[in-house]
Amino acid sequence: MPFSSREWHLVRRPVGEPTTSDVALVTATVPDPGPGHVVIRNDYLSVDPYMRGRMDDRESYIPPFGLNEPMTGTAVGTVISSQSAEVPVGATVTHFLGWRDYAILPAGQVQIVDTQLASPQAYLGVLGTTGLTAWAALKEIAPVKEGDAVFISGAAGAVGSVAGQLARKLGASTVIGSAGGPDKVKRLTQHYGFDAGLDYREGDIAGQLAKAAPNGIDVYVDNVGGDHLDAALQVMNLRGHVALVGAISMYNATELPAGPPHLPLAIGKRITLRGMNVGDHLHMVPEFIQKASGWISDGSLVADETVVHGIGNAFEGFQAMMRGVNVGKMLVRLSHT
Ligand code: NAP
């Protein structure tokens, strides 16, 4: 029997910071599943910084959201109706039709997850693409060597908090993080094991970093861009590596900054700056899930979640994440769970 579901549509392309006038919560009908299809009751939705880019109409590695169409993103849920032998009713699955109560899609487009290893929502965060981003950045993009000094920006967030802990596991001797506000900065050292935390809202991130890293840094995981990247270039050691993971400080910008003024330092210091897209690293998923789930179980990897409740608050959750309300992974828990 068809039934109704609510879904978020983009109705206007935001200029600067997205507002509630840019989106609408719309009621849609979920039909009976056809052959090979499954219906999923979404339990948790992921809200992520890259979604801001999809609200703009420009070419990227992922298409923009269509206007007056449901937005998409990762979600985890429970199969409630199935026309597929491979994905039975009751299975917990991840898929890409987030931003809605219920999803209907071909069984080949969902992944069954092992809830014995970790909670379902962990597959949207530490065991999902955010955790994998941290792992791939430190293993393949800007590889950490024993004894390296590592700097991570956005360090209290989903990628950053995991990256700090993984850098230590990979042999970093010093791990420095930056985040917004004293509570988050305290959390870096007291909760995630960073050696030092910098509060970028206090200003002079370059001065703070130089003081925290008197012997320079060897690896920088850039989640923020702008002044953070510029600060890292100034203290980077010879042949250092930068993983260009994200530039959230610019995602709402209506005018782009002139650039990191210290970029030419990369020439003399032979710095490697390498952009990354987690989609290029999916081959690492099985190994990463096995390792990370073990670390979560033995308590050596802390993965925080900040949860907002209800489909009606999903967009507010996205806005809150962009403003830094979250520690760890920002998630939306749907009220039927
Ligand atoms: P997140 O860090 O959990 O949440 C975003 C955080 O960004 C906020 O909590 C906020 O923390 C910080 N922020 C917002 N505006 C800022 C500003 N102007 N300056 C400095 N920090 C600011 O999000 P995430 O999912 O882990 O993503 C982190 C970064 O990784 C993003 O840049 C994202 O685009 C990128 N990413 C890239 C890939 C890839 O494949 N390349 C994959 C996943 C994520 P504060 O309170 O500290 O400001």
C-alpha cells in the first residue's frame, strides 16, 4: 500500500549562508516496491559540509541538487518492504537517499551493514566516509611517518576528531588540532588525545600554531582552508605533506579570498599539497572498518556524535553543523526510531 513520507527539497539556491527560505519540507508518496526494489525506513540521516556545494549550480565531482527535487545524502535505515532476495526485510542498510523519512530504491544501491560490529549510525560517521576520509588522508594523501608532527584543522568535527586519533596510532609524535571555542579546544586534549589545541576564534592562527609547533609540522590535514592553510605552510618542515581535504571556511563565501599568501613557501620547502576525494579510496573500506571497529570496541578510538531529532529539524541540523554546533559527527535521528 502506498503511504506518505516527508522529504526536504531545495527550492532556491542560497547566497552565502543557507536559510530556511532556501528549502521546503514536502510530503511525497512512497509507492509499493517494484521487482528488485526495497523500501527503507530511514533511522539516521547524515548532514555534511559538501552538501553546501551541491546547493550551488556549478560543476563539481558530484552534481548539484535539483531545484524542487528531494535532496540526497547518506542515510542508514531498516528495510521494511523488499522485492529482492539479497536485501531482506529487517536488514540495516546504508544508501544515498537521505533527507527523507522513507526511501525506495533498487537493492543494488544499498549496502547491508553489520550492526554486531558497531551501531547503525556509526556507518554514517566513524565507520563511514568521514572516518574513511581521515584514514585515507593520513595513509595515502599525506602519509604520517613515525615521529611526525601533525596539524589537523576542524579537529573537533567528524573527520578531524578521528584524524587526530588515527595520526597518533600511525606514529605521530605530536598532534595539534584547531577548533572553534574553548570547550572544543579543551575536548581536543582531554578527550581525543591531542597534544595541543588552538582556538581559531581567538585569532592569529599562524602565531598560535608557530608557538605550539616550535619544531615545525610534517603533515597537515586541511579541513578549513584560508588562514589555516596559510598558517600550516609557514611552519611546515622541508618536504612536508598537506592533505587538502576541505575548505569549510570558504563554503558560504560570496567572494573568494586572494589565496594563501604563503603558498610560494611550498616551492622552497618542496611541500606536497594533494587534494583528495574520499570516493577514490573506497578500496580501503573493508580494512578500515575492521581496524576502526576494533579500536572503537577496545576504547582506543572515540567517536562522538551530535544528534538532532526529527525530519523537521534536519535542515536546522545542517545549519548548526556549518556553524560549528557539533562535536564529532552531526546526525539527524528520525522520530520513528
Ligand atoms: P565537521 O568538521 O564535523 O563539521 C564542520 C565543522 O567545520 C564545524 O563543526 C565547525 O567547527 C567547522 N567550521 C565551520 N566554519 C568554519 C570556519 N569558518 N573556520 C573554521 N572551521 C569552521 O564536518 P566533516 O564532515 O568532518 O567535514 C570536515 C571537512 O572535511 C569539511 O571541509 C568537508 O568538506 C571535508 N570533507 C572532505 C571529504 C573529501 O572527500 N575530500 C570527505 C568528507 C569531508 P568549529 O566549531 O571548530 O568551527
